[in-house]
Amino acid sequence: MIIRVVKMHFREEAVETFLTLFERVHPLIAMFPGCTHLELWRDKTNPNIFFTYSHWDKEESLEKYRKSFLFKSTWAKTKALFAENAEAWTLEKRDY
């Protein structure tokens, strides 16, 4: 399983636009082949910072999503709302 965390810092006036966009695309992303979990988190100290937290069955599924029209069109609209560049991490869960 692959875990993807993306940190996004939005301009204050763009937060509601982002939330409306995410509400619309959330079901589409969650149904994308290989996506097994998707959440949106909001920073407690800075309400303009959000994180997406998603699980993918394998890295190839995540890469197919990142090359899809859904991602490209959503990301173009999302990054236009940023106050700062996004940061992203692709992680593997370690079982002990």
C-alpha cells in the first residue's frame, strides 16, 4: 500500500473555492482505480492549510491517477488558489 500526503497552503480568500472544488471531485478521486481511501485534513492553527491523505493499492495506480485528465484538470484549478507551493510525500506503511 502507498500513502500519499499533500500539503496545500491556500490564499485566505480562496479557501471556500477549494472546499467547493474538493467536495465535487472527492467522489471521483475516491473511485479512481487503485484509490482505497481519501481524506481531507485542515490544520488546527492555520485554517488556510489543508492536507489530502490518500491510500493507493500500488505506486502504479497513483501514477496513473497523476497522469489522468481528472488529476490534471483538478490540480490546475487547485494550484491557482495557492499562497505557497504544495508539498507532497509518497510513503510506504511499515508493519512491525
